[in-house]
Amino acid sequence: MQSICKKQLLGLTGLLLVGFLGGHLGGNLFLFGGADSFNGYAQHLANLRPGLLLIEGALGLLFITHIITALNVWFENQAARPIKYIATNQNSEQSLASKTMPYTGLFILLYLIWHLFNYTYAFGINHQPGLLTIKLPNGTVETKDFGLYGIVYASFKFSILNTLFYVIAMCVIGFHISHGFASALQTFGFSHKKYTPIVEKLSKLIGLIVAVAFSSIALYILIFNPINAISGGN
Amino acid sequence: MSKTINLTLKVWRQAGADTPGKLETYNATNIDVEMSFLEMLDVINEEIALDDGDPIAFDNDCREGICGTCGVVVNGSPHGPQKSTTLCQLHMRKFNDGDTLIIEPWRAKAFPVIKDLVVDRSALDRISQAGGYTGVKTGQAPEAHTIAVPKADSDKAMDAAACIGCGACVAACPNASAMLYVGAKVSHLGLLPQGKLDCDRVINMVNQMDAEGFGNCTNTYECEATCPKDINVSNIARMNRTHLVEKIIQRKNS
Ligand code: FES
């Protein structure tokens, strides 16, 4: 495949994945609404089966295409300069985000695998219960199964390490997008004196929104403990 | 007598394409700051020659920033630290007394070293041969107004035509990609009515670019920052979309 076609494929899959993240974020916001609201949404998604499989398959294909194309581009680029410079360029104007794309990408892949095991298929395949022990307003303590909401809740509330990793991963994804979005448009040939600087700002804004919005949910549960949980099950 | 400075040069020396090279240290003493970088190298070479050594090989021709022959990487920056300037137009007043300069050739798989700082840039010529040309009728020069060219287009074409093909974009790109060079060649003729004759020029140039072993552009824009002629990355965008359109037309016609 020609280099430009390859990069357009990389850009297209990247843009579609950003679109998917937007949808995913919408779903996650149900976590702010509490157990019924979030589990209702999750159930809604699950009810779409087997149609959901089609979407999941397409999504999987998107991810795999994006990753394989990116790796291919990266390896080719390494090979294009077999002997590296001894001095580093003091006048470099390259952004840190563009420089680190392969590394942030690989980190996101790691996170993705972790996410699939911990959240996506935690409930559906393992039927892991989402047990939470909560303190009711009248002082009594109660343990019950909160379903997928409970799993997510416990993971953010009772493991700082887990939450930290999650927040870092969200920042890395945001950082990856901050270069990726504008870069994809350039690769498709969008360039305009007035609008390209705006697209570059928009790209950073989208990255920031992804990082902040996803993280805020985890931090909200960790800090505010909205349902007064005192311990998680499992 | 104008000001002079002393420098330590670490220059890449390599006897031939297949011999391994290494940095060699030279003391550049009493360098007049009004000299150009190439004149400074001339002075060093004279000293080396007087010592019966092998002078440092470097490419140069016009020495007035218009031919694109010169170019080495100084402390990691192609054409040195001054923006929008070729190496031959760079003056020693840009450097401070006591500086150490690491001088390396353009580094890219597609630009094999011939000797010391001289690299083979014929890969760029082969890309131009693959599609960086246009069909023009022979015979008498036509009346200037027979083919009208919008001012905005001719301006952009002229900006792209400023490319001197020195290859600094490739040298600066972390991926050793030639996209800025090829983008300039695409805009140079593609914006003019005469250049619209062939509809697979860009595809052919990209095929050649890939075959030469240049890397893939990842939009880091190091090329634009380094280009001595300020070629804009919007030329790369134009090349990207022209390529897409040509691909679609090609598919439709086949
Ligand atoms: S020698 Fe001609 S551009 Fe430098």
C-alpha cells in the first residue's frame, strides 16, 4: 500500500475511534446518575445482542487496523534512518505529543487490554458480582450486589492505584488525540490559512475533554463517594 | 580587523560509501566572524591540506543560497541554527567563541553517504522524473494571456517553486520523509493550468518516493521549521488530497 494511503487509513480509523470514545463517554456519564441509571444503560447495550456483536466486531477491526497500520508506519520510519544523528536538534519545533505517538499508542493498547478484562467483560463473561457494602443514612450497614456499577465503583473507590492508572491512561489517550486529530485532517489534505490553526486548537481541546471528562468520573467516585460505600466485595 | 572566534569542530569523516565513519576533532582557531560557514570549512581544509591530510568533503556550488547543493547538519540542525538560511548563507557570527560544533551529513536511508559530508541525493531527482514535470507545447512562446492563471494560484505556485531541492526537509524529519519536497513539486506545477494535463503525476511521484525508502510523514512539521526556503506544509496537504483524488479517478477509469 502507498505511504499516503496507509496514513489515510491510520487517520480514518483514528478519527472513527475518537467518535467511538465520544459515545463511550456519553455512556460513562450515566455513572453520575447512580446504579440504576448506569446499569440500565449497560442492560440496554446488552439487550442489543446479537446486534451488539456486529458493533463490537467492527470496533475490534477498527482498533486492530489502527494498531497494525501504526506499527507498520513506525517500523518503516525507523528503517528510513538507519544511522541516527549524534547531536540532537536544538532548534526542533516538534511537539511532544507528535514525538511520542508510538509510545502513547502502545500504552493505550496496554490499557485497552486491562480495560477489557476489568470492565468490558468483567460482568458479561465472568459474572463477577458487583458487591458493595454501603452505610445507609439511618446508620445501618448493608451489603448488596450493584452489578456492573458496583464493579466500576469498587475499582475506583477502593483502589487508589487502580484509579491512578485509569486517570493516567485517560491523560495519555487525550495526549495521543491532541496530535492525532489535527494530524489526520492534514493527512486527508485539509489545510487552510484560517481554519487549520483552529483545527489544531480543537484537536488539543478534544484531547483535554477526553482526559478530563473520563477522569472526572473516577475521581468523583473516589473523592465524593456518592453512595457512601465503606467496602467493596469480590 | 574584525572579530575572530575559536571553535572545536567534530566532523563526520567517512572515506567511502562502504567504509565506517566516525567523528574527527579539529580546532578552528582565529575564525573571522564575517566568514560564511563554508568559508570556515575552506580554512580548515587548507590547514588539513598543508598537513598532507585529506580535506573534508562537502557539497557546495553557488554559495548564495539558490542552488540547493550545500547542506550539512550542525549540532542536529540541518543548515545550522539560523532559520530560513542555507548553510552557505550562514555566517560565523551566529556562533560564540568556544562553541563545539558537531557536523554530520544528512542522515537517511535514501541519501547514502558518498564521502564525509557528501550524500547522494539523486533519489529526489528520480521522484521529480516520475511526475514532477509538465507537458508544454513547443514552438513560439504563446502570448502571455492565452492561458489565464489566477493571481492566488500563481502566488502559491511561485512559493512552492522556491524549493531548491537541498533535502534539508528529509534530514530534519524524524522519519526521514520527503513529503515536503514532493509536496512542493506537486504544488509548483499542479496549481497551474499547464500542470493539470496528467492525472496520475502525484501517484507516480509517491510510488517513487516510497520505492526510494523515505519514511512516512507523521506531521511533526520539522521540515517546515528547517526549510531554508520556508516551504509551507500546506503543500503536503495539497499533495495528500490530490493523491486521494487521483486514486479515485484511477479507480473510476479502470
Ligand atoms: S551552495 Fe548553493 S545553496 Fe548553498
